[in-house]
Amino acid sequence: MAFYHRMGEVPQKRHTTFYKPNGELYREQVMGTKGFSGIQSILYHHNPPTQVRETRKYADVRLEFVEQAELKHQHFKTFDLPPGGDPIFGRRYLLGNSDVVMGVCSPTEPMDYFYRNADGDEVVFVHEGEGELQTIFGTIAYRPGDYLVIPIGTTYRIVPAVQSRFLVIESQNEIVPPKRYRNEHGQLLEHSPFCERDIRVPEKLVTHVESGNFEVRVKRQSVVYSYFFDFHPFDVVGWDGYLYPYALSIHDFEPITGRIHQPPPVHQTFAGQNFVICSFVPRLYDYHPQAIPAPYYHSNVESDEVLYYVDGNFMSRKGIYEGSITLHPMGIPHGPHPGKIEASIGQKETKELAVMLDTFQPLYVTKEALTIEDEAYMSSWLPAK
């Protein structure tokens, strides 16, 4: 989120002398995007971030997609996946392409290391649980409904306080608020469904100065490498700039409504390269006297539509559960299930809660996704016998 923020101690001028109490220099690091043309922050370390004791390859994490014989709508029941792993290597990836991948995670093990994604930004949606996102920029407490937006190159770890469940979207590029909601200076406009007051930046910066053996696992081009340091990676005494992680609660997303049906772009919350992320939240229905609140049948002729169902009764669907993921691929129409259009007429509001990912390049399905597929979903639009 591109607005200026500052935490801890920083010198009056950038790239000038800044001394520790013992007379040594703090180590200045510029962390930015697009070379020196994108947003950036400047961090001040106790130790040189380049001082690596040992490196080695940790794991190849390339995904295995399947070649499907049919073009069809699909439904995946993610709650059927058993919990396990930690908040990174417990991620179960289900869909993806060269721009973005989506997975779920219900970790049961702690992270005894730190992590850095050098491929792109991440959005971690908190379906259940509470805990902390601890980062080199400071700590953000998370709770159900939070989108945790983690910029590329951020060293972090997720520390659940109770059992947690996440939806994870990993990009190969930046993830930002939609351009139409920002002015030329980057400020969110009055018609935006959320504003800067809703953004939660890191709440506290704890500077670690202890020595020891600390592992940072870095993912680059779908391979993870281990870097070992003799000092804690969260040794930052202060930073300022425009690049940092933040949280936005789906409950702070203010829905845009109208007299007749509003199309999915009004639900857009974030934009990435060749994809968008949308939030479906409780809202009043259309108030034209003859309005049909349920959406029309529609063909995503140039996009794949994925919905992750969080809570409530999704008004256009049957046979969908909490934690369900539906994939409606480009090329074939989809829309409300039988009876849902008629049932929506005269209704005043919906209590549904869901996250949508629309991609403008085809998505591929992983082998793991097929293990939790509802095979009957494609036929769920047929009349009941």
C-alpha cells in the first residue's frame, strides 16, 4: 500500500552516518521494486544483511499440474484436506498459471526458520485463527477475515496463536489496490470501497540483537534455498518508506450497491498482473422494484473465475460448503443454480462472505486438487429429477 510510513530510529538524511551507541555504523539497506523506479523502503540493520555463513538448496517446489480431458466447471472441498505442516510448507496448492497460484494451508507445526518469497507478492487470507505475521518491518497481529499483503523480498514468519486456516495467493508480480480507486498520487479516492484508515501497518518493531544459528529460506523461480546467518534476521532498528507488509480486513470492505445488479468489478479489492482479487461481503440487494438480485448467466470468455467460500449462504449456489473452491473456466457459461434466480426476487440482503480470484490466462489444476474434487458439480445445473 503506497503511503509513507516510518518505524523505529532513522537518521535525518538517507545515506548519511548513523551510529550505534558503541560507535559502530548501522548498516543501511535500500529495498525497492522495479530497480530504483518503484516503491521502496530503507532499513537500518545492526548487521550487514549480506553476511551469510552458509547457503544450500533446500527444496524444489515446482507444482505438478494435470492435463484435463474435459473443459468443465469444478468444485474442490478444501476442508477435506487434513491439516499439517507449517505455514509455508504446509501449503496445499490447487490452481495456478505463470502469473499466480492459489492454495490453502491449515498448519499444525511452527516455523523454526524465516521465509522470503523472491518471486512476487503474496496475499494470505485468514479464514480461521489468530496469531502474528512477524516481519523484518515489524509485527502485524492477524484475525479472521484479514488479508495479509506481503511484498516480494520480505523476510517473515507466521506464528499462529491458535489453530489457523489460510487461503494463499502467490503472485509473480506486485499486488496493489485497483488503479481506478487511486488518484495520480496513489491516494485512495472517496468512491473506493476501503481507505487508508482501514489499512493496518506493522504495529510494533522489535529489534533482535542476539547471536546464534538462524535460517532464512528464500524461494526463487520455484526453488527454495537455505541461507544461514550468525545473527537474527530481524535486527532492524528502524525503517521508513512506501514498501512494507500490511493487513486489510474483508470486514472493512464497504460494498458498492445499486438499483439493479452490480457486476463483479465492484467487488474488486486487489489487482495483480493478469488477475484480480475480489471480496464478496454482506450487503443490501438491488433496490429497483423489479430487480433480480441473483446474477445473470455469464460467459467468462477471457477469464477463469475462482471463488473461495468463507461463510454464509452464497445466494446463487447449491451444494457449496465453507472452504469450497469453485473453478468456472473461460469458454463456457455459468451462473445461478436452478431455483436461485426466483428465490432471490424480493430479498433484501445477503450474508455471504467469499474471496474471488479472476485470472486472464487459463488456470491449471494440480494433482492434489483432484483428490478433493466434487465430481458431480458440472451436472449440478440440471433440473432435479
